[in-house]
Amino acid sequence: MSGLGELDRPGTPTDSARDRTRSGKPRSAVDGAGSGKPECAFDGTGSGKPEPAFDGTGSGKPEPAFDGTGSGKPEPACDGTGPGRPESAADRVASTPRRGAVDPVKALMHRHRGLCERAVDPLEIAAGLEAHGITDRTAARFRHRDVFSLAEEMYARVSRDGDTPLPAPPAAPRVRADWVLLTLLPGALCAAAIAALHLTHGQSRLFAAAAGALAVALALHAALRRGPLSRTDTDRPGPRPGAASGRTTPWTLWLVAYSLLGNGLLDNALAGGPDTLPTGTADGPWPLTAAPALALALACAPAAWAAHLLTARARRKLAASRGLEDFAAAVRPLLLGVFALYLGALAALLTLSGAALGEPAAYAQVLALGALLFLARLLTTHGFTYAPAVVLTAAATVEAAALATVFASRLPGVGFLATPVDTLVTTWGAGSVPTLTCAAAALALLVHTTRKLTRASAHAPPEPAR
């Protein structure tokens, strides 16, 4: 952070204040010529009676002046506790402000003036400071034990000195009819596309599959751009940690496509095939499993509701908490509860989809993939895009490598390449490859999510548009 280094070093006393601190004796007023001779201040009445001389620092502490007797002896400096009582050096040091000192907290408030004026609670200022990269170590340089203590002082000072009235507490995001309909649209279009596949044959089935895939993709794109699943990090305060641009769409499409055709392709590859292209049916030489795709498309609606619930409850806890650690402890069970709620809804939709299509419900595979996609989207909506991109890329690469090693093992002398995948499929079935891959990736993202989304800065209200 540029400029914090200068703010972290408060100003030091000037030479005159340092001399007075060391000696404990009052310093006589010095004229502007630097002669060192004491100068008497006279009033404007011409009476010749000296009045106390003040230094030029504006501190309000009178410098010793000469009495009217002409003796030339300085009078002892007196405190406010009694007449004629000399002030000790310790009292003088404690009561005299440092001259030329810089107020680093005031300068920090000036840098984050908008944040301080909008805040309705010290935790909102702490969240904003955390989003700008200010840590407890930085707060220690401002003579505070942590970021929240620093935020409390900033909040108290702006509420006392600020001229702008504080706004009302930010309301929880409302449920809007447009994003509710958009989250239901992918599931409806996916069900229509699967029905068209079962009712068509030959070339018309190919056209129906292409049109259905395009319609579902456009509906998902619209659902992810509006509502709780849309990205809101662009209008949040401060730089987003890990907000590097990440491309997740190609890898998400690969993971969903593998859930449709990957298991059938892997079984055929290990048996020496495939000899033909997929026919789009579950009983063909390259079987199509549509239940996972239908369940995931239908689960777009509960995913949006779960994200909305997390945002609304986190905003309330942000206003009620009185410390960053308290907020993290309150949000962590909320986050895990929302995650479990989504998985429960996905399992129920998978049961219905399998029963409607007459396909076995691969709970482990679909729940692992659904958990991975949900956590990746949840992080993306809060501005953390780098980790989801890396994890989704790794999961898609592992699945592609499993297929590639099977086909590469057909080359002379490298038949051993298919041994790990063949052993895994023989022991637990073809679905074990995507299940283990997506489960490991989802676990890594879950750990990352509990670290990132329990920060107050991840749930800070967005800045108003200027």
C-alpha cells in the first residue's frame, strides 16, 4: 500500500520540545532574531506591566515572563491545581502535546473518507480496511492491537466530527421475480431437450440435441448474470483478494459433458472401442446418461436460493457482530449449513430425475460434481475467481488424462499406461474416476471457501455508484 509507510511514523517532537522534556525547566521566550535573550510581552495599555509570553506553536502553554520588579528572575510556571505551585517535569511532559506531530489515524480517515461516512458500524469500516489490505500488523503501526480496534476509533471520530448524516443500515437483498424465473429456466429447457431426444430419431435427434444444448447454455448464461449467482465483486470496496481473471466456462462444460458421455466412453475405450458415435440413448453402444445433467440444471434454482440466503444472513451478522473473529465464528456454520442444504436439494432432484428417466441415480458422482460447481460459483460471486479457475481446470485435466491414457495404451510398448484407470474401473466402476476427481477438487474448494467467505470484507455492502 502506497503511502502507509509515511502514515505509520507519527511526527517527533521538535528540538525545543525535546530540550524542555530533558531538562524539566521552563524555556524562556526567544525573539525572532535568535539572540537568546528573554523578551517581555507588554499589553497595549502602555502600563509597562509585562504579560506572559506565548510561544508560536499554538500550544497555549505560557512561557515564563518577568515580573514587574525588574529583577530579571523568571517566575516559576504554575499548573492549574494551585497558586504558586511549580509544575514538575513529568507533569509538563504528560500535558504538553508534541509539536509538529502528524495524526496518522486522521490521515487514514481522509484516505477512506467515503467508507467512514457510509459505515453504520465499526465492523463495516474494519471490513473495508481489510478489503484494502490493512492487516493487524498495519494496525499495530497505528498504535492499535488489531484492525477492529482501529476501525472503532475511526468510527467514533467520524460520527463525532463528520458533517454528513449517517445512512440507514443496508437492507438485505430482495427476492426479485426476474432472477427467480431465470433460475428455473435452465431446468425447464433441459427437461424439454431430453424429452425431444427421446421422441426423435436419426438426423432429427442430432438437431434436437444441438438445439437443446444451445438453449440450456444460453439459459444458464442468463441465470448467472442476474440474481444471487451473478458476480458482484466489481462494485465492492477495495481490491478483491485473488480477483485475477479466471476462465471457468470451458472446464465447466467439459465436466458436465463428461457426466453425460464420459462413463460410457471410458467403458468402451477399455473394451477396445468405441466403434460408432453416440446415438443419444441410454441403451446404445455409447450410452448417454441424462439424469445427472437434468438434476444439475434443475439444481440451479436451489443454488440461487442458497446463495441468496447466505448473502442475506451474512449481512445481518455483519451488522450485529462486534469483531472480525466473532463474525467469522458466526458465518462459518451458516456457510456449511447452506452448502449442506444445496446438496440435500440436489440429491432430491437426482432421485426424481433418475426415476423419471429410468436411469440409476449415481449419487456419489453427481453430488461431488454439484458440490464442486456450487462452491466454485459461490466463490466467483464474491470476487474470488482464481481458485475456482485453478481447481476446475485441474479436475477437467484429470478426467481428460484418464481417457487419454486408455487410448495411448494402445500404442506398442506403453500398455502399462492404462493400468491405473483399468484397476480403478474394475474395482469401483467407470463412475469412480469422475467421483474421486470431483470429490477431491470440491474438498479443496470447501477448505478455501471457509477461509475466504468467513471474512467480513467478502460480505461488505457494495459501494454506491457514482
